[in-house]
Amino acid sequence: MSADDFYSDLPSFSDFSSVGELDGYRPVPDDWYVLAADIVRSGDAVAAGRYKEVNMVGAAVIAAVVNRLGHDRVPFVFGGDGAMLVVCEQDVQAGREALAGVVDLARQVMELQLRAAAIPVAHLRALGGDIRLRKYRLSEGNHLAMILGDGLGIADRILKDSEASRAFAITLQDTALPPLDGLSCRWEPLPAQNGHIVSLIVKPSGRKTLPEVMDDVAEKLGFNPLTDDSRTRLAEKSRLRFRFPPRSLRLEVQMSFAGKALRGWVTGIAGCLLFMLSYATGWRIGPLVPAKYIRELSLNTDHRKVGDSLQLVLDLSPAQLAAVESCLEAAFEAGEVVYGMHVSGSALMTCFVEDIGNSRHIHFVDGADGGLSLAAEQFKKRQAALSAA
């Protein structure tokens, strides 16, 4: 395969239970780049009740770059308050421009400071990290990148260090509006049906492999999130609620129709009315076939992924939550695992619908009130404590 087509030509796998098989991961070419972005002081925004806005900006990072470069060329990992994408050398300038547009839009429209950088994979390898990929097939034409090698963690540290990131920072010069077509957040929060929505980050740190760690968790949990697909899905029809007008339609208009608010509201309201008619009657309206879309939606979420660590959003009972926390804390004390966890009563879903007629859509799921962003803060504190021990 050519270096530029590395990701599009990468074979995909569809059995998530094999995500921990290290032999399946391929090293990204040396001349590729990590596009890294996250919101500065996102914890303050979360504390102020603005986590939906934080999620929207994080998803906008992915939407802008993918819309600019193409669906099949860009592996990405959504992190709640930001995202990491990996692009080839040929695409890095266009990726910078798209990301700079999101930085400017977040600042002007959301009053959120988004920092961003384009960091060479070769530089991350020189610092002891790596970027190794597998491509997980959610459904026909929809994939998630699984990434290992600690390269994303190093990129995150560089991004948050003003001196280390100086040479790689994406600056605002003659910035154009980013292409955010298909970005929306119209569904109501997905309620916990078992008691708690748990955003969980887990990474082995000792002799045990990820599958072995999750086998231990499964023994306490009663199911294994790596293997029991039906027990992990969150965006199922029983949870989906659509309110008119959607509470978050304002965010969609602000982000996707900056400077054209009237057009955005008219487009959004009309789209919502047509969707409700189609959803209520089962009628096909344009490219939307409601039963097909809802079936695909439940599959095309990123509630399970690997971005240097395993990241899960699960619906657990109080007993399951206590058992998982006890299991992981014991494993952490034994030096076998690092983990971070955040608990809330619902999950948020932000959608990126590229082409509904051709089933090209993906849905970013995160726990409400901080989700993966706050779980990552816990994770980093435990990781630092383990390194210092």
C-alpha cells in the first residue's frame, strides 16, 4: 500500500473482542502527522454546565478535517473535550487549515479556547512513542481507528506544554470557516436504564494484557464489554428521544452557520420537522429511511474504542459500578492497571452525518457532566502516581 493510502487500504476487523491482539496493529508511516486538539480549561466549562458545547467543539474538530480530506483517509479518536487525528504528509496542510478554522470558530462563537497542533509521527517515535493502527468496522462503510503505542499520550503532553508545542502549534492566519456539514446534536441525552452511565478509561500497566484485565472486570461485572456487543450499546431505540425544537439546535446553528444564523435556523427547523414526520410515520423522505437509519445509528457509535487506552461508555447498575471500581482499584494498587472513571445519569450524543443515503454517519457518545474528559483527568493522576512509586 502507498503511504498516502495507508488507512484507506488497511484491512478492517469487525469482532471487537480481538481489539487487544497486538499483532493486528500496523505502524503508521514515519512521514504522517498527528493533528491534536483540546479545549483549554475544559473542566471550568464542564463545571459551568457547558459540556454539550465542549462535546460539540470536540466533534467539530473531526467533522472539519474529515469533510476537508475525505471519509476514508483520516483515522481519528474523539476524546470528549477534543480529538486526535492522524493524516498523511500530503494532507497535513489542508488539515491544519480546517483545524485552524475550528479554533477560530470555538473562540468567536463558543468563547472556548481550543489549542491545536500538528505533530510529526517521526517526532513522537524519537520521544519513545509509536502510532500503530487497526481499523474497526462498525457497519458497511463506517470505521473507527484503534490506536496503540503511547504516541497519542505523548502528543497530548506536547499539546498542553506551551514550550514543547511551539514548533507544532496551529496558528490563526487568514482563517476560513471550517467545513462542518453534517455536524448536529439533536437527540436528547440518552438516559441510564440500569442506574449509571460510566465513562471508563483502562490501560494495562503490568504483565497482564488488555483482554486479561477485561476478563477480570467481566468476572465482577457479569459481562465482558469487549465481547458482549448487545450489553454495551447505548444508542438504541428505547433510549432515543427527539424534542422539538431540539435543545441543542442553537449550538448547531452557531457552529455550522456562523454569520448566517437565519439560514441556519430555517434549515434546522425544516430538517427537524421532516425528520419527525419520517420517524413518526415510517415514510421515506428523501434519502432518509427511518427504520434503517435507527438500526445503523445503534451500531455506528464510538462507545468502545482504543486511543492508547481502552475507552468505554457503559450503562451499569449500582452493584456493577461498585464491583468494577473495586476490581480496578485493586488492580491499580497491584500495579497492573491504570484507570479513570466518571459517573453520570445520562450520555450525550453528537452526530456527524456525511451521507445518510449511503449510510455514512457516526455518532460520538460520552457521559454527561464531564464524561471522558474528567475520566482522563483521573487517569493521568493515577498514571503519575504509579510512575512516581
